[in-house]
Amino acid sequence: MSRPDELMWGLFNALLPNEAPKDIPLIGVRCSCVLLNNLAEVTITQRYKNTSSNPIQAIYVFPVDDEAAVNGFTAHLGQRTVRGVIRERKDARQEYNAALALGHGAALLETAGTGALKVQLGNLESGSEAEICIVYSTLCAVEGNEIVVRVPTTIKERYMPASMLPSEIAEQPTYSHSKGVPYGLSLDVDAYMSGEILSVSSSTHPLNVRNDRENRCHCTATLGVEKAAMDGDVIIRVDHTELHKPSVVLASQPDVDQGSAGLMLTFIPEFEEEPSASGNMEFVFLVDRSGSMGFGGGKRPIDQCRDALQLFLRSLPEGCTFNIVGFGSRYEKLFSESRAYDSASLAAASQHVANLDSNMGGTEILQPLKDILSNQPGSGVSGFVTRTLFGTGTQQRQRKLFLLTDGSVGNTQEVIKTVRQHAGNTRVYTFGVGEGAAMDLVRGVARAGRGDACFIRHGEAIDEKVIGQLSKAMEPTLEDVKIDWGVLNVKEQSPANDSLAPVFNSTPYTVFALLSKDSSHQGQVLLCGIRDGKEQKFSIDVTPWTTSRTDCRILHSLAAKRVIRDLEESSAGADKNSPAVLALSLRYEVASSQASFVAVEEREEMQEGIMTTVRVPLSSISSQPARQESPQFLFGGGGRAGWGAPPMRMQSAMADYSFSMPPRSCRAQRGAPPPQASGPPPPGPPPPVPAYAPMMRMASYAEDSDEDMLASDLFDSEEPPIPTRSAAPVSIKGIKNLANLESKAAARPRADYRLSSGATTTSDPLQAIVSLQTVSGSWDLDDRLATAVELPKQTIVSAQPAISASNASSLWATAVALAFLSIKCGRKQAAFSLVEKKAKKWMAKQDGSSAAYASELIASAKNLF
């Protein structure tokens, strides 16, 4: 029997728990996103209609990004608009309940754990519509050369470990899912970059992209279907020319904390390559083998993990130790303790990985984690060299722990706390695999372990992300990081100077700060640290964020949210009634565990009737993967591009511009009337800004047209249920017979390659080649290699040049393997970069060989293909 106060995903009434549920038609969901480089302001609008004969109290719980700063809430009840104001959580609840007792309408917005919001609408009258508008700011991820915009639409049920107390379980939200829900998603993105936009793409949904012909740093995009199924995240990627430029951006608002400024430091370093002492490391792979890892069409999460581990194993350096630990309801180790990386241990590990399956029950992550962390790195391994770890000045062995999971657990905070306690000798890198992996778990564990996190969605290539994380673990990092703010008067900072994370090569490093009202807004910021024993310093100029907007609070909101998160995760913030968290929430109007939004609509008349119980669940997570190749949706022609459209680049860059903008829709403004749609900015070249082009307003419903947006009938409640992504693909305007083309491509035969373990086969030539590499980095010239490179063995032998070295056959086989990878798998070069580096190093060390000679052999071997 469910608890009266339990949290269910979707919209429902909680006053009559014994009554049979009745659907509320959810007419549609709209997401409007304004993107400023990797900063995003997102407005989620969900519209419901009460078709019953009685008023209802509607409650819904909806997923958002776990790091989102929720700073705006508006409820449109019929013809009335009520705007939320921030209050202490208990005061907001009291105000809400008091309004209902008097017969008024009211709305309440609360956080429901990490990454979820709970909204209550009281006295929603019969026949009326409820439109909920939630505004949040977030920092988008940067992967390679792309900014990644992610819109979550559903979430997995959290697994409750057996160790959790009933009182702890009672505090966890529960979720309601259903297949074939009758509502869908409309999305529009308005992107402003500091450099020329090169491409806009999606691996999850077709897009319509329209470029700004007068400003190459601006474009808009909408989904290429009228209503997209809400059974998986929406992922959009934007590439532009100044992505890796360091910056310190500052913005102040007169009505925020007496005119104080918010600040964001962004640093993406390109360090010189340094020799790594990675042979002194212990590598432990903690792999989720719970039942949910077996769900999904195409490659399941467990299949992706097998591929990842095979790449991991071949990319490890000589001289290291390693182990593999699988967990579910129980856990098991490949070796009782980490073993030296040699031919025997590699063969055993390869066979073990080939047989991994999702057959271990639940997601009990805490106990195996404690087991691993309770032992000193490298314990039990003779001759394991000690060295300084993480720049702390103490002599310790290094352990690098890699967690691969699709899970969501109820004891996330306990897991994070355990990792933080051992951050002195273990660095943790995490992978969220598949749809619905809990962002708070994946990011929180990596943050506590001073490592890095990444997500691998269905249809995304796992190879490059796997090797990217392993490369970070093996390369020197910038440690003991400190920031000198110069003349800036910083009063709050996240992370704090005494807990700044290490800086990884080619990885975005972001720090937020809140300045006092009397602080200077100019100057330089100095970031310094120690890398490979050498001090390094980086100076970055402060750039004021020039914008005509009077309500642009992204930097303030995100900075406050980060500081609040740090307080809540630290031991000092363990108190659920933290005064510091409450003070920050109220000062900067950001929802938190201590502060909520409440809105009251005073009514002269109260509608008669008894409230009834109704519910609209979220869509179930799709069991089908997204497209295996990420289609590019670039600019060209009339500004539209669809799935399969040929890439077209814009020809030249243009300067950044500032635009005049009206206030943001759905933002609570003191004493201001409801926002009205506004026309486009006036013509003429506006003044340039140094780093960021500012926001334009959100799209207004009144502005929709068939030319501008395909989802103009978003709120038509008579539409049939939206198909999930397992249904046939939707044809895009201008791209005909897409389904036929895709079915032909899927039917195209591909060669099967047997892995070296002999346990399974793969159609991936990269996996086939990598599986044959030895511990030293070489390949053997045998029938398996010939099969993998699709050449007769005799052809390879006959093409071998005269080589004076005693192991000439292995040298030539290694050259052939590298030549094949370069020519046949060149698009995945990042995925086999460590394999290639190890092989070339081995070739250069052989008698009579050198790096130059190795390159000559590889060039000669390329003639075979």
C-alpha cells in the first residue's frame, strides 16, 4: 500500500488515496532553451486539463538536471496567472495549506531529492487548464569540441539497498511509468556562441536548424517531429570555433543581493604531453551487473561495458596492477587482490569479460566499494613502487577506480561520503551507461573521488569516452590548484579554494563565485598549481557580460546553487536545517532542500465538488537505442536540415553582437504585469561584446507558425498516443524514404570477428584488432590477425620487408595492425590512441628499431589496404 505522501512521477491527486485513478490528459510539454556558450536557461512548460466534474489537487514530480538552479516558477490556472515567491520550505507549505483551507487556488514547488521537482496545484477547477512553467539555469557539459545540451524526460526507479532503514526508504521518491502516453515533447533552442557555430547535431532526435544569416554565432533549432516521445533524454550538440578559449565572465544585477555580481571561470587547458609514471598505478574496474544492465534493444548497457573493458585491458600500461569487480545483490572479484598486468592475467581477464552478464540482481554498490577502498592501493603486490599522490606531498601508491553503472540507488549520499573519505589514495572515474543513469550518483561519486564523470547514452560510441577517461587517469594532472582573484572581492566560491579539484588536460574546469557589492568588476584572475612536480600559472582577464537584459541571473543562480550543493554534501551541511543553505536560497531565489516557491491565487468564489484522484505518469524509458551514428544537422539551403542531410559549413565567421531583449517569460517580477510577446530587435549593427552574446526572449506561443515550428499544434488533446522510439522513424521534410534507407543499411552484411578469448564474436573491427594485442603492445602474425585485418595470412607474410630484428614477425604484424586501424578505423582514432601509443613504444624499443623506423614500417604496411 502506498504512503499518502509518497512522490509519484507525473500529475496526480493525493487527497483520496482509495479512489481508482483517472487520467488527466497531459496535452503537451514544451522545452525552450536559450544557450549562451555552455550556459543554458531552460523553460519547461507542461500543460494539463481537468476534464472531470470535480476540482482536484494535482501533484506532479518531474526530472531536471541534477545541477540545475531552479529560479522561476509560474502556474497558469485557467485565465489566471500566479507567480511563485521563495520561502523557507516549512513556511511555503503552511502558506499553501492555508490558502487551500480558505478555498483559494495555490501552487507549491519543492525539490524532491536530487534531480527532481515536486509541484502541487490546489483547487484546480473542473474544465480548467493548468499550465506549469519552471525555469532553471544549468551548465552544459563539454565533450571534445562540442557543447552538449541534455533535457531529461524520464528517470529510473531508485534501487533501495537492504542496508537502508525503513525511515530512510520512506524519504525516497517512487516513480510511476507507462508506455504509450498520449503526450509528447516540443523543443526549441536559441543558441548564441562567442565564436562561429560550425555544427548542430543530435544522436537522439531529428532536428530542424535555422542559421542567422547576419550573425554566424547564432542559430535556432527545433525538433524535426511534431511531438517527440518522452521515453529518453534529448541530446543536442553544438560545435563552435572558440570553445576552448579560457574566460572569466562577470555579471551584476541591481535587484540581486544589492547589486552584487556573479562570476564564472572557465578553463580548458592544453598541457604539453608529459611522460607518465602510470606503471606505478593500480587500476580497479567496478562493474554494475544488476538486472537492469540487460535491458534495452541493440547493445545493452552490459554489452557496452564488455566493449569498454576489452579496450581498458589492452590500453593499460606495463608494470601496473589491476582487478575487475562485478556487483549486483552480491559482488565478486576476478582476483582475490589486484594482480600484476601480464600475459596470464590479461588472458584471464579477457575470458572473464567476455562472459560478463547482467545476472547479479540488485544494485548494492556500497559494500564492494568499501571492500576495495579498505585496502591500501597495491597491497599484496611485491615491488609496487610508491610515489607522491595528487600533489599532497605524502608518499602513497596510486589507485584509479573506474565505476561503470546504469543505476540509481537510494543511498547515494552514503556512497559519495564513502568515496570522499578515501579520496587521499583513490581517484574515481565514473561512467553512466544507458538511459536513465542517475546523474547525482555518477557526478557525485566522481566529484568526491576527485576524478571525472561521463555518460554513455544508447547509440553513443563508448570507445572514445572510455579511452578519454583512462587517458586522464594515466596523465599528470594539475594538483594543489589555487585561484588568486586579484582585486575581485569574492565572498562565496564553489568549489572553495581549499577543495579545488585537479585540472585534467583538455577537460573543462569551471569555478563559480559570488562577489560583494563593492567589488571591482575588472582585473585578472590567476590560476596556479603543480603538474608533474613543476609549478604552472595561468592568467585570465575578467570580462564583463554585456547585455541589455535586466533579469539575467544565470551566473548568480548557478553560483548560489553550486555553493548550496557544496554545503549539502559536506559534513558541515549534513544538518537538514542548515541556516547557510536557507540564507543563500532566499537571497538568490534558488530552490533547495530548505527553500521552496509558493504562489497563491485569491478567489472570491469557490467551486463546489469533492476533489478526485488522478494521475499522469511519465513515459517508460525506451528499450531501443538511438541512432548508432550521430547524424549532423548543419546549416544550409533554406536553413533546414534533417536526418541524413549532407554536412554544409558556413563560410566565414562574424563578430559577436549584443541584442536588445525584453524580460524573460515566466520570471516572477516584483510588481510587474504578466509578460507579453515582443517583436524582434530593431535592425542595424549592435555593439560587439567581448565573450558572450546575450539572451533573446523565449519563444512565445503566439509567435508559432508552420514555418518556424513543426509543433504548432502542441496542445491538441485529440492526438493519438505518441509512439516510442521503438516505432518506425518519422519522415523529415525534404528527406524522403528515410525508413527504407535505414532498413537497407541495417540489412547490409558485416563480417564477424572472433575475439582472442574464443568466447564470443564481434562485428566491430576495432574490437577484433584490439583483442589480439599482447600485454607488451605488440601483435603476433597468425591466422587470427589475418582474419581481423581481412587479408590472407600469406599475403601479409609475402609483403613483409627485410627486418634485421630477431622478432621481425611481431614487428611486421604490429605495423600491419596499426596500419589497419589507421585506414579502416580512422574515425575512431581517439578510441585506440592508447593502444596505438603502446604499440609504437614497443616497436621503437626493439633491437635495430627506432621511432622513425617504426613509422616507416607502418607506412609500408598501409600499402596492403
